[in-house]
Amino acid sequence: MGALSITGIKPGSTSLKLTAGKITKTVPITVLSRNLLSYGPAEGNGLTATVNTDGSLHVTGTATGQWRGLSWTFPCPVQGTVILRIPTFIAGLSTSVKFLDAKGHQLDGQVTSSGNAVAIPAGTVSLRFEILSSEATPTAKDGDLRVQLESGTTAHDWMRPDNTSLRGGGAVN
């Protein structure tokens, strides 16, 4: 039996019209973003994040200390290997995605913007996306971040995530 693979150019809803002989069927299709992150407005540890109209994050404020900042936790949407890409960044802020088990405890490893793909550990149920100050003495920030987590070992152009309304909060590493 054959298989059919469809790749969408941009997220959204569309339909596929299939015809076999005299029978025609229209099938609704939802194209999801390749960006697996979920985030939204957040405030904590001196930083505030809002979502821009293009889906990127606008981060302002001064973190209350090194390795303090913002985080969002959401269900892990895939298994296998993932890569984190940050085409626009803010100097002095570090971004990462950590793997959590069913009890919310952190598992070994994390995905950073180093460009290296990482295997999601067995037992991962949720992901925690963090934006933390990497400065020993944090300075004021006011800029936009485009961060993308995607399946596989190859990073692609940034795409707005499907969920940009997830409430975040403060994070301390």
C-alpha cells in the first residue's frame, strides 16, 4: 500500500481534494508550524515578555540575578531528536529547553542554541523553555527574540509557533 506525504508552506487550515474514478472527497488539513515551542506573555525575576504580532517575543527589564528569568512549561509534542535555533537574540540572555518527567523533575540534558541536535531522553513528558540572564551583573534588556525548536538535526528558517498564548512565569536555574 502506498503513502501520501504533504508538506505545507505556512501554518493554517486548508483542504485536499482527492479523486478516484468518479468519487471525489475533500479532506480538511491543518498545517502546523515546524516550531515546536509554546510561549506567551510572562513576567518574573525582573523580566517581562510580550508576544509581537509576528509571533516573536519582546523581552524587557533587568533580571534580578544571574540565571534568573522566564520560563514556559508545555507537553512534549515529539520524540526523537530536536534542535534549537535562535536567529535573533538579545546579548546577555541565554535560551534553553529542558526535558521534564511526569512529576515535573528535570531529566538529563537540555537543548541550547549551540547548534547541536539533542535526543529527547526516555520518560520526557513536558518541555520547559527558559530565557535566563547569563550576566553576573544583569543589565537592562529591551529587544526581540525569535527562537525555534524543531524535530530533526537541521535548523530551518524561523516560523511562528502554533501556541503564542501560553502564560509563563519566573524561572531560576
